[in-house]
Amino acid sequence: MTGVLGLLDLMIAGAPVLIFCVWQLVSLNRAIARDKVGRDSPTSPDPAIPEGASPEGASPEGAGHPVG
């Protein structure tokens, strides 16, 4: 009976640990893949800045307004 309870305890404690380890491994692999893609591109775009917009902010030239 003691052996059965020991195995039960091992399964109850071990299952969450194994799930957590697999989750961390997948998360780390995804982060490494994202870093590789970002490193390979010459400039990684900032998702907060729309395409074609100036990262410094809005300018009169970019808005189509006359300057001066």
C-alpha cells in the first residue's frame, strides 16, 4: 500500500512540474525564434507605429499640410 501511495504522490506532484517544464521549453523556443527573426531583418518594425508613419511623430510634410 505504501508503494501505491508513493506512486500516487509522485504522479500528483510530478504532473504539474512536467507540464510547467514543457510550457517553459515551448515558450523559450518561441522567444528564441522571434529573436532570430528580429535579428535577421535589417530593422525590426515597431508594431505601435503604422507603416509609412514617421517614428519621430507627425510632421506637416507627412500630413500633407503646407510648411512655413
